[in-house]
Amino acid sequence: MESRSGHLSWLPHLILVLGLALVGFPIYVTFVGSTMTTPEILSGHMSLIPGGHFVENYLAALTQGMPQLSGVPVARLMLNSLIMALSIALGKMLISFLSAYAIVFFRFPGRMVCFWMIFLTLMLPVEVRIVPTFQVTANLGLIDTYGGLAIPLIASATATLLFRQFFLTIPDELIEAARLDGAGPLRFLWDVLLPLSRTNLAALFVILFVYGWNQYLWPLLVTNTASMTTLVVGIKSMLTVDANTPWHLVMAMAILAMAPPAAVVLLMQRWFVKGLVDAEK
Amino acid sequence: MATVTLSAVTKSYAGNAVIHGIDCVIEDGEFVVIVGPSGCGKSTLLRMVAGLEAITGGTIAIGDRVVNQVEPKDRDIAMVFQNYALYPHMTVFQNMAYGLKIRGLSRDAIRARVDKAAEILQLGALLERTPRQLSGGQRQRVAMGRAIVREPQVFLFDEPLSNLDAKLRVQMRVEIKRLQQRLGTTSIYVTHDQTEAMTLADRLIVLNGGIAEQIGRPIELYERPASLFVAGFIGSPAMNFLDGAAGDDGRVVLAGGTVLAATAPAGSGVTVGIRPEHLVPAAESEAAAHLHVDMVELLGADTIVYGTLGEGGPALLLRLAGIAQIAAGTRLPLGFPPEQLHLFDRATGKRL
């Protein structure tokens, strides 16, 4: 990193601090709200200093059945979100790793057709194909199941392309050396390709976990019972049109919804940046 | 150890032939170098022996076994690649051990073999490092170690020294030669560098456009090149070529009118070759021709004189041992020792 001494060194800091304040303030307000009671929040002059109901509010949110959610506690929704996000992230990684492996390292009829078909799905956003996808999911009896939540979102052209680009950078001689060493296709995959891809895998996991966790439209469609819905959808259900919205709990749920993706990003930050930045060669 | 027998080996890609029938028997323990310009098919030929390229026609046998349909891993060979092809995420030890591990050797046997190879190659202190922590020469040694531990019947080298700097290349060349002599393993080595080829080879295969121009001991190729191509490729600086023709009496006369003490079939067009180190300055009275000197390179050990044969004639190089004080512009009387002349048919390029 280039270190910059002199009269302008405060400027980047100032910009960063301003940006941080801009992004961070609403989150801070949400957090403060989650430590108060609803009347305090709605009083019109809400304090910016955290209130005294932190433990109480979060315990209530996590364990109490919510009337707005047909009596399901938030802990259950978090579990649903977690299962969905993990399934999507891991499923996408598995599928795209294997399909990129097939496309790059094997010569088979229709290889390029397969590649272009995968590539074409990039052109179609989820929303465009959501009705037929719903139809298929419903016919398969996957409504209100984890399978229904995760499987339709697993196919991923982006991740396949990412792996394909990475695999193409692996020199042919390395593959040939492995062949001479007697490593078959599966051994090569396991012993060489997978270890070489680990930073890519980590970066992808972070991106895909956040993507899966933040899904809204699809879980809304594919779940009918409150106990199968996800946290992100649950927050929306809490907002009732009358004045009975328990804002302190909504705020707590918002913070709870932010925590796991934030934790994943923070914990895997080092790998994440490495995977995006360096080619490790 | 084994012989390697190539019989009428051909290779074509989608109907385009790149190797046109190579026949060669590589003896047990022999070090054979395949040399040629880029694109001549030398790497393709090596890769066919390795099993990385399919064989279009003919057969390749290692020992008594025809290996056309045998998987690379079952051919009992080891290959050293130009860019080393080490596994970047494995340590030196793991790199060398990987092939043995797959073959199911016991942990102790692997340890013993790797340690032995590491000792030969002086890699003992580096076993726990990863390839990125090694210099180019060290990586090259690891790549050779990976070949040695397999104790194969044949070593294959694909331009292994091309990525090294000049000094290291000379050093590694000597090491490879020593190693091969010590292990006595049949080796096939591909290079485009004729110095490497001359110094390493027991026998050379000069490949040009997918055809073996000549197969023989390096000195044979130097002394009796079978074709114009071999004559020009082997030896540095390259051989001088002069146009000539055989008169009615068969005496060869150069384009400039110089009559040489050599004969060829009467009336044929001849290319006369003579190496720069075989041209000799002569006394004025005995001079067959004169070199018009236009540049002189003093290298200390020898002197390279650039010039033309006669005023405005064909370019000619002369190499003299030691330091010769010759000024540009000098007219240098030359002699053509008859025993050092190489005559080639101008139409076919074959030796006469």
C-alpha cells in the first residue's frame, strides 16, 4: 500500500468517515430502536442513546411466538434463513464447480452448446422466469419445504463462469504432469483443482451466502405457512397497517437479519479479498 | 531401463501431417536429444512417447511393449516440463511424493525415495518449501526430483532449461548430464538450442518440418552433415554456404570463379559449405580467394571476421583462434582446405 505523507493525507480519511457515517447512521438508529419500547420510538423525539430494553427485546424476538407470524418465534425464521442461505451457497458452489470442471477439462460433444446455454441464463433475471419456476416447484410438491426454498436458486451461471475463467488459467502442463503422476479426473479435481480454488471458493461463499440470505421475492412466493418463511420475509409480515406494529421487535429483527451476513463477511474477509484480488500464481 | 523404438511414427492434426514417419531405436541407457527449430514437431514427438498425444500412425515401443494404446501413467516414464509444472499448493516433498502416493507406495518407501532424490539434487533443505518460495533453478531441480523418484524406464525432457537464465542453463546442463550418467536411465531430451544438443547427446535427432533430417552422434553430424539443413543448424557460428557448379570435368567452381579442389557430378548445381573455423588465411601466392573484411568481433578466445567473398560477393564468416588483429577493409587471402568442404546438391539439399 502506498503511504502518502503531506498536506492532503486527511482528505481520504475525511471521505471515508463521511461515507461510513452515511451508511452506518441508519443502522445505528435501528440498533438504538431495538433497545427501546415502541412508545419510546414513536414518541416523536427518539433518543440516539441506546435504551434499557436490549436483553428483553431480543429475548422476546427470538423466543416469543409472534402473533403477526402465527405464533412462530424469530429464532425459527433465522434457522430457515440460515438453512436456505447455506443450501444456496453450497449448492451453487458444488454445481458450478463441477459444471465448470466439465466444460474446461473435458472434450465431449455439445460442450460449447452447454457452455452457451449456461451463459444465456445470465440474461434472464430470476423475476422473468419466476412464474414458470413457481409452477414447476408447485408441481413437484416443494411448496413450504427447504428444497423449494433453495433448489430453484441454486443453478448459477455467474459462479460457473468465475470457475471457468479460473480453470482456464491453470497451465496445461500441470494437468499433464498430474496425468503422468497417475491422477485420474477425480483425483485431479480433489488433489489439485480444489486446493488451488480455495480462495475463489471462499470469496464465492461470502457473496452467495449474502445473496441467499437476502432473498425476498422467492421465499415470499414459495412459502405459505409462517413456520417455513425466512427472516427477511418475516420482517415485512410484522409491519401491519394499523398502529399495532411492535417497532422495537421489528428493529431487533432487522439487526438479527443483518448479523449473520455481516459475521460471514467479517470472518472470511481475508479469504474474500484474496480470492477476488490475487490469482495466486 | 529400456530401449525406445519408434517405427514409422506419424502424426497429423485434422489431416495436416506434422510428423512424417520417424524411425529410430533409442538404446538402453542412451541420451538422445531431439533438436530442431520451433514448429518442427520435436515436442509433439516427445509428447507422443509420453502418451500425451495420440499416435496417428506407426508404433512406439518402450522395451518390448508397444505403448500406442497405453495410458501415460502406465508407460513407466517420467517427464520434465519447460515450465516445471509443479503443484503450486504442495511442498517440495509433496510434489515429489504425489505420484508415488497415487501408486500406493508405503509411507516409508516414499520417504526413502524422496530423501534419496533430494540428496542427489541437493534439495534436502528445501523439502518443506512450496514452489513459489524457490528460485527457477531450484524449481527445475524439484521437477527433476519428481521424475527421479518414480524410477522410470525413460526420462523425457521437454526444453527443461529454456526458462532459466544463461548462466544457470549451463550449470543445469552439466547437472543433467551428470545425473543421467549416474542413473543410466534412457533419456529423450527436446531442445531448440544446438549447444545444449551437442553437449548432452549421445545421439542427436535433427528434426525439420516433421522429418528426421539426420540421426547420429553429435560429432558425426558436425563432421558429415547429411543435408544443408543439418549443416546450417549444427555448429555456431553457422556454416558458410556458397553457390557453385560442377564443370564438365567435375571440378567445382564457385559463382565468383574460384576453382575448388573438389569434384561433383558434371554439370550439377552445388552448394558448397565450409565452417567459419575451417577457413584459413593463406599466403598471397596460394590464395584461392580473398575476403573483403567489413567487421571484426574480438571475443578473446577467438575472433570472428565478417566479410564478403570478393568485392560484393556472398557473405562469408571466418573464425580464427585467439586474438587476430585484422582491420575492417582489409583484403584477406583465404584458402579452402579440400577436406573441410561439404558439397550439397543444390536442388535436393542432400550431401553429395
